[in-house]
Amino acid sequence: MNIFTKLSLTTALMTSTVIGAYAQIGPQIDVDFVATKSYTGWMTPTSGASLSQDAVTGVLTLSPTTTSKYRGDFRYTGGTVSIDAINYPIIAVKFNKPSTGNITFDTSNGDYRKPGSGTQNNQQTLLPGSDNVYYYDLTSGSGAQLGASNLIDETRFPGGTITCTSFQFKIADMTVRENYDFYWIKSFASVADLTAYVAKTVTGVKALGWDGHVDLNWKPVTNATSYTIRRFTADNPLTKTEVATGITGTSYSNTGLTNGTTYYYEVTAVVESAEGGFESAVAAKPVANTAFASWNHQDIGTAGLTGNAGFSTDGTFTINAAGKDVWNNDEGFHYAYQTLDADGYIVAKVNGLVNTHASAKAGVMIREGLGNTSREILATLNPAFTAELGYTKTGGSIKYDLPVTDGASGNYRWVKLSRSGAVITASYSVDGTIWVEGPSVTFDAESPMKNADVPVYVGVFAVSHDVNKLTTATFSDITVVEGTLPVSLTNYDAKLNSNGQVNLNWTVSSENNNNYFLVERKSEDGAFSQLAKISSKGNGAAVYAYTDANAVAGINYYRLSQVDLNGKQTELGIRSVNVSLTGQVLSVFPNPITNNQFSFTYKQAGNTAFVKIVDLAGKTVFSQTVKGNDGLFNVSTPAGIKAGIYILEVDQAIKQKVVFK
């Protein structure tokens, strides 16, 4: 008997198998891990490799060995497998293939080879247009082989039935250790049937949380008449609630949910009155967030695939977006926004952007309306994290400046737009503290954006630059503030001068209602204490300086803050300077340190020195006062210090990198 008829929930033999609340017609081999949360009979026979299954989504993950050439085989051991090379010769598997290594479909009758290939490695064929679906064609009489010289034909396998006591996918010789996931293994009558099956599977499902609801989007299925959405929770993954049927679009908002609960969703398509399959469940968690209570999101213009926005389960704000671009009259992208009713600014950190195209973009945007010809201005980053400023001054006419080039381009993560009446300024930052300003834009007299008391839309956006692909942009630290920025800092640095003093310098491009700057200092083990108050030079651009003539030995941290006329204090940044005793050079030997013993030379007045060894995480692993002789000190450390890189500190002033072996 074919073993797949014995796996009660995972397989079917030319019959209809009911999984959950819906039916699927299965070909002869039909193993569906994501539908059943079970992988009974499957194992990895490779020593050091392991299998695990997500108890909720059902995705089966294989972790390869940890040797220099990583390997992990995936084998059925629950009995024999019968392959019908006459009626169901197409063996298909959906899994995210590793980027390196050799893949072999192997049976007890030999390993699969395409006609005339002469090799067993990488004989799988990627189904065109699919997402990680591969197949092997075992058609009898086609010239395909199982083994180096064994054709798949009637002589070797009468009736076309191939009985396998071993059935596996071997993945070896990987140069990069990667886990890979298996979703299903099935057989089909033809490649056309496989294509039709995959075509009915909903892919690209995204789910993002908001306050009390989850928004979903997915890629359209050709000839689908409607879509069905099912939901379940982690504590009961096999009991699914049908939350919506008959959906004709490719997005849905599931409302009335409990904040803080993670929900899982499956989306299926109805094609020719038959319901298709699903990739795997996707998760989302609604969250209460008052800062985004008034936010909405939507596609603008020609987006192609439907976009989405909201909070990921890790708390970051995410936009999934397709779209043409933002540089032309027929633009298309996804936009998450609120209204801004006065002067103000928006700041956001772009944590990541999937590179669907070199011209994909993510950033912040202010626009007068939600139509695709609305006037707008945007501060944006591309996948290389270089900065661009774009704006439309009259409806439908786009202008843009060259990327900002100041040496930091490529390292930007923060973007900002500031509105002051008709003037909007774009800025970029590496760390969210020091900002590089782009040109300011003054909007046309007929534009509503020229008046600070007229509401505009302000928010974050993303575009894939390809209407057939979704990019994912992740943001954090999104802040929208009504009112002008008190200080726009363009530079802040701290440097040790030749006299052992520390010079602090900072530059601002503008000030508004600023009272003074507060300069504070702390040593490595202390707390910040005030050094000086530097009065504001008034509104406008200005340069400031302060010298610390009493810097202490070791690392000094300098915190610069700004204080408004109303007493509100805003931190602008922290800089550090390492102050060493004049003329001191620390010589350590041997370095790397062996046998937990080393020596160093250090000239000072006394014959003792306080020694501390700190790991790269800042944790002290050894400290002791040691005696020396004419500047030579010998140190013995405990045997428990692990091999690695450390910092040797002497008298809290002199530091040297050392390596323990």
C-alpha cells in the first residue's frame, strides 16, 4: 500500500482530504506540512542536522550540520513510497532552496537525473513564476533516469509504478550554513496541473497590527472570483475561525480584536468554484498606540499590488508597498499618514528597505492631498541608504534635487521634514542627532501647503519601483510634532587638544525660543555633572564652543542639551574623548597572552598600578593592584578568562587592546 494513504491528515490517494474546514483534491503524493502541523515519518538522517516544526504555522525547518561543508538530508522513513510514473510523474516540492550546495532527489532505485545530464546534482526545475516550487519529471519513457544508467521505463518498472524503500532530498556541500523550510511535497499528472495548482495558491500574504484590528493584503490569484480568510490563535492552531468570505479585493481589515494577542491568518482563493491552497499562516498582533490613533494608510496612484502598513510583531512600524515611483505624474506607492494642522515636523528612522529595485524608496512625506497628482515633498532613502529630496510645487509636475553628498551618504538612517509656513525643509542624519539639511522648498501661492493653518497630510511611505513586486520598509522612532524645532543642530564634536584639554564645538542652522545650551560631563564610572551653561545667540544660524580644561584621565563623556525659554530640556547628543596621561605608552608582552600571564611597562611615580581587564561588552573580568620594579609589572590572571579580545586598563587612564588565547 502507498504510505501516503496512511498519514491520516497529511495525504490523500486520488481522493478528497478534508483539512480543517475546507477540502482539497490531492494527487497520489500529497504531503502538506503547513496544513497539518505534523511530519510523522519524516526525519533528517544526517548526523548533526535537525528537524523542527512551527507548532502554529506548520512550516517544517531543517537545520544542517555545523561542519565546514554543511549538509542536511530530508528522508521519509515511515514505509515504502509508490511513484506512479504513468499517471503522476511530476514530483514537486515547495521549499526555500539554500543559496549554495548540491541538491539531489534520491530513492532506493537510484538518484534522479534529467535525460542526458550525466549528474545527480541540482536536477530540480524551478516552476516558472512560482515562489520556491521545484519539480522532477519522472515520465516513463522520457529518458529520465534513477541511477547512472537506469532509465525510467516499462522494462525496469512495469506499469510505471516505482516502489521506493528510500525517498529523500539530499542537500550537501553548502558553503554557507542556512536553515531551509519545507511546505509540501506532491505529485501531479503534468507540469500544467502543477502550474494550475500553484496558480490557485494565495501568496505574498502580509498581516500588520493596529489598535484593535489587523490589516491584511495579498497578491491576486489569476481568475479568482473571491477570497476566504481564516484565523486561529497559537493555543488552538487546528481550530480555525472563518472571518470573511466572498472578498473580491486583495486586502481586508479584521476588526474587534484583543490588543496584545497574536493572531494567525490563512488566505485562500476560489477559482472556478474550487478553493485553492495557502502558503503558510502569517502572524500579526494588534497593539494599543495612542500616537498612531489618528493614522490611516492607503495606496496612492498606480500601485499594482495592494500595499499595507502597521505594526509588526516586533514592534517596528512596517510598510509593504509596490508602486511605480514618486518621480512622475502617474506615481504609485503606499502611504501611512495623519494630518498636520500647523507648523511642525516629522522624524523617522528607516531601519530597513528590501531591495526590489535600485530606485525603491522609503522615507517621510508631506502632501496636500491623497490624489496621485497632489503637491508633495519627501525626504527619502534608497536601498543603498543614500538620500534624495523630491517635491512637486505644482500639481503633477515633479522636481528633485541630487542626492545629498557630505561623506555620510550611504550611512543615513534618519529622515526629517520641517514645515514653517510655505517653507518645508528636508534633513538627513546618521544617528538622529546631527542633521544634514537639504534645500528648503517654498510652495506656490495657490498651494494650500503655503499656509501653516491649513491641514496637510504628513507620514511615512515606501515604493518598490515595480508594480509586480512588494518591498518591505521598516521604521522606528516616528515622531510628528506641531510647532517649530527649537534647535537644528548640524555639527557637534569633541576633540583633545595638545594641552590635554577637550574642545567642544557645535553649529546650529537655526534656533527658536532657545534659552541656553547645557554642557555636562561624566567619567566612565560616574554620573553626568554640569560644566557650563552657554546662552543662546538668538534665532538663526550660530557657532558655539566650550573648552574643558579639567578633563580627567580615561574616557570623558560630554552631553550637550538645549533648554527652551519655557524650561523644556532636549538632549542633542553625547560625544566621548579618551584622555591619557601625558607621554605614557603602554607596552604589553606577550600579546596575545598565553598561560594567563603577561607583563607590561609603565612609567609612573610609585611602584604599584591598578590593573583592570574589561571585555568588549564593558564587563570587568579581572582587577587587581600589582607591584612593579622600575616600571616593569608582572600580572597573573585567573584561569577562567575565556579566549578573546579584551581591553587592559592601567590606573584608569592608559588602555591597550589585548588578546587572550
